[in-house]
Amino acid sequence: MALVAGVEQVRTVPQASLDPLSRLLKSDLEGVNRLILERMQSPVALIPRLASHIVAGGGKRLRPMLTLGCARMCGYRGDRHIALAAAVEFIHTATLLHDDVVDASDLRRGRDTANAVWGNKPAVLVGDFLFSRSFELMVADGSLRVLEILSRASAIIAEGEVMQLMTTGNTATTEADYLAVIQSKTAELFAAASRIGAVLAERLPKEEEALDRFGRNLGTAFQLVDDMLDFSARQSELGKSVGDDFRDGKVTLPVLLAFSRGDEDERGFWRRTLEELDQQPGDLERAIHLVECRGALAETLARARTYAAAATRALAPFADGPERRALIAAAAFAGDRRF
Amino acid sequence: MALVAGVEQVRTVPQASLDPLSRLLKSDLEGVNRLILERMQSPVALIPRLASHIVAGGGKRLRPMLTLGCARMCGYRGDRHIALAAAVEFIHTATLLHDDVVDASDLRRGRDTANAVWGNKPAVLVGDFLFSRSFELMVADGSLRVLEILSRASAIIAEGEVMQLMTTGNTATTEADYLAVIQSKTAELFAAASRIGAVLAERLPKEEEALDRFGRNLGTAFQLVDDMLDFSARQSELGKSVGDDFRDGKVTLPVLLAFSRGDEDERGFWRRTLEELDQQPGDLERAIHLVECRGALAETLARARTYAAAATRALAPFADGPERRALIAAAAFAGDRRF
């Protein structure tokens, strides 16, 4: 007789890690990586060269893992999830390449992105290529329902990215604005990636919706932590990059909270550095100090954990098993990661 | 008894004009324009604002007209061609927005593109939005065959655009390189737009292929004339923009021909202006003079007419009628237009 763990039991000891999911999906993930390498090829040599800088750059493969893990948890036993997970990763990669496009005014803040190395235009065009390849993979799979989910998600991601431009440099951005941005630009693809797992297994609409909710909450938690880590002194000590959002003038939750809790002098600091983008040596350090001492980082992290818990709750309709436990560990990771 | 005109007869008096096609498709085109306006809406206000700069900017709507006209010529009587024509135009518009992305080094050559007005990043993201919308339209239509044709075409367009970057500033570009670029970046979408007309009408594979050939040859003719017009003194007299390709260092057929037919001094001129992008006042005028006196413009136009004639020949399997005659006039226009 199989032991079915109660939701409470798994919620009280959530292991915050991607490892269980990676281990469980090892051979599926290898299939995804092979397909990604195969489908990013082109007779136009610059395309695989530039794409490999970002695709093969060894991201966490978190989004494709959600497709694979959700499909497996739903009892799917075929191999269509491999191609669809690769399609999800291609959409993500195209988004990254386009998100890194810079205007002339940004160029002084050169970074080691594909755009900085090869220029905007090749990065944009290779993004288009990968985006098209993503649709080719979905078309070859043949599910109009999956195509519907991912084409809609792609449009919403673009809307989220444009909304983000509107909030950049704007300290009047509200928490609702910020949430709308991250729900669209980030959480939407997590939701779609998870949902198609249920579509593959031909599960009920309410199970599709449960997985959409799982992915959406997990994605929101993931982005909140991402925005928190950009101001993390500990990240900086570990030699990891911090301050990218600050240099871009992005108004994320840590900034919003520190701004609303700060005094006049602090608000002046945020306006100068983010609205006017007038940044001096020492400003990033002061920003890190302010978000820390105003409790903005702790609050951001607390909210991330709330979303991660909601992701876990969304898995309640599914029977316990290694996949479900691994997905819960992934949700905990999204809300509690240090990298 | 209907009079069926022989191919020779129509080829000898081809009216070079888009008017017959525009007239014939007037109400279909109005439907396409309505749908375009409707589907470019978004709660994110910058999206319709920027999109309307380019979508509603009143292009020729040549590509969607090919979808509409080919579907009608094939006897299609439904209304699915409206949405698919809009999808084709959205792909074209997204490509335009991304093609205008500039790197810092290009900014001194500011032009009145969406990118120049709003910056690279909004233009790229709105392009992504329109591209996603295009797939949403196709998914709602529900034909996997159409999705296959247009997702593949999109990948090839991106390859062509990247190939074009490789030939830019390179006077060693061969005619074969140049043809590969324009076949991919331009002719592929014309081919796909035309082919789906046959798909809608459920015509035979060989008729699909005939329409693909029609669109591909027409698109090649169109791009050849486009590249010729960029050096046209007459365009300049009409107050139209010339020299965009020259300023970008693009190595198009007029340049290739003038380079290979030129003397050492002339080759030095092309190398300085296109490879080193060292351009002085008077250089564009000299370039226009050189492509003219070396017969490069006349030769480019002659080739365009050859492709236009091949487009017309590709329509041989189809019965004569107003749609076929209008498509033949459009092919003649592509090879003989002055704007």
C-alpha cells in the first residue's frame, strides 16, 4: 500500500532544491538538450555560434523541467514532452536575447551579453530564429491546444516586457504595476510550461488550471527572488553580479518598498539614481544598504515564499509521488534560492 | 463560352500595376485592415501606438494581397483568407521592426523609423508582440499546414537577415550570396503568402508548388527593384529617400555589378565607402553615377523583369480570370515599379 503524504506534511519540510527534479528527469533533460543543440543549427554559421553563447550557456533549464516534470506527474508516458520542453526553452532564450537589446544610452554600461559581444542586431535576429524554431517544434508536435497556449503566452510576455519599459525609471510605479509586469514577463511562461504537461497527459481542465496556477505562482516567486538577489550583498561577496537592475533604472519590489518606507533624503536618492539615471561611485552600495535596512529585501523574500507556498498548494489535486515531491522542492527553491 | 487567354498573350501586354488586384480585393482588404487594427490592440498603450506607426502606416499590403488573390484564384469562397492575410502582414511588420534595429555605430545615421522615434527596445518588443499575434491568428484558424508553412518561412527569413549582416560591408560578396540573402529575407514570405492561398482552397500539391514559385519569383523581382531604386536619381528627384542601403554599407546587386565592372579607382571608392563606411559629402552622388554609368541599374532591372516573367509563367496551370490577370499585373509591377 503506497503511502500518500498529506499536503501539510510536505509543506512543513519542503526541501528547497532543483536537484530532485534534475535527478528524476535526467534522461528526459538530456533529450531536451540534444534537441536544442540539433534545432539551433543553421547553415548560417553565426546563428549556432551566437545561440550557443546563450542556449548552451547552461541555464537552469527550469522552464523545460516544469514541462517535463508536470507531464510525468500527470502520468504521461510518451516522448512528446521532450520537443515541447525544447520549444519552451527556445521561447525563453529568444526573450533573453531581446531583453538584452540596448539603446545607445545604455551602451556605456557594457555587459557580457550576446548583444554586447555581437551587437544588437545579430542578437535580435537570432532571437527571431529561435522563436520561429520554437513554433516549428510545436507544429511538428501537432497539438493546436499547445500552440494556442504558447502563442498566447508569447504575446503576453511581449506585453510584460513593454510594460516593464514603462515602469523603468519611474518611482511612482505601484506594487500592482510591478506585479502586472512580472506576472506577464516571467510567470506567464512558467504557467504555460507547466500547463502543457497536463495537456499532454489529457488531464481534466481543472487539472490544467491547477498546473497553470502552480507555474504562475512559482514563476512569480522566482522573479521576486531574482529582483531581491540583484541587491544582495551576499551575492556580491560570492563574486556574483549585482546591481544590473539598479544600473538600468528598473523599479523592482525592493526599490518600491525602500522608496515608500524611506525619508525625503532617501527618496531623493532613488529619484536621482533611477529616474535621472545619475549614478555615482558608491551609489549601488548605498542602494544595497537602503533596501537592506528598510527591510525591503526581507519583505520581498517573504512574499516570494508566500507565492512558493501557493505553488505547492496548487499541486494538491495530484497524488503524491516522486514527481510531485520534486516539483514541490522546485517551488521551494524558487522562493528560497541563493543563486 | 469563356475566353481563356494563352500565357503568351498575357505576357506580351502585362499591365504593371497593383490596381487590378487592389480593386478586385477591395472588400477582403478592408477586412484584413480591420482585423489588423483589432489584433494590434493591447492594454499596454505603447504597443498599438508604436504598431500603428508601422502597420497602419499604409504599406502596399502586397503580401496579404497575394494570399487573398491566390486563394480567390484557386476558387476559395470562405473567409479564412482574411485572418491568414493579416497573419502574413504581422510577420512582415515584425520583420520590418527588427530589421530597423540599430547598433550604436549606426545611430549617427538617424532615420525616421519606429526605432529612431521610440528606441530599439520598444520596437523589438512590439515586433515580438506582432509576431506572437500572427501565430495566435494562425492557431485560431486551425490549419497545421499553414502553421508549418509560415513558421518555417519565419525561420528562413531570420536566417536571411543574419546572412545579410554577413554580406554588409563586404565587397567580396558574390551574386550567389546576394541571391541567397534576398531569396531568404524577402522572397520566402512572398512564396509562403501565395502558397497558403492554394492550401485554403485544398488544391493539389503541384498547384501549391506553382503558387510558391509564383510568390518566390515575384518577391525576388520586388527586392531587386527595391535595391535598384535605392540608387535611382529619379527617385531622388521625386523627393523620395535614396541611399539608405549605401549608408548602411549594404552590398546589393547594383553595387556588386558596379564593383566588378569598375576600374581600380572605382573599386577603391566602393571599399572605402562600404567596407570602411568612410563616407564623405558627394559620395552618394558618385555611387549613383557609378551604378548608372556601369549599367548596373539597367542590369538589375533586367533581372527583375526576368523573375517577374517567371512568376507569370508559374501561373500557367491556373485558368484565366480576373484574379489571375490581376496577379500577373502584380508580378509585372514587382519587376517594373517606380516606387
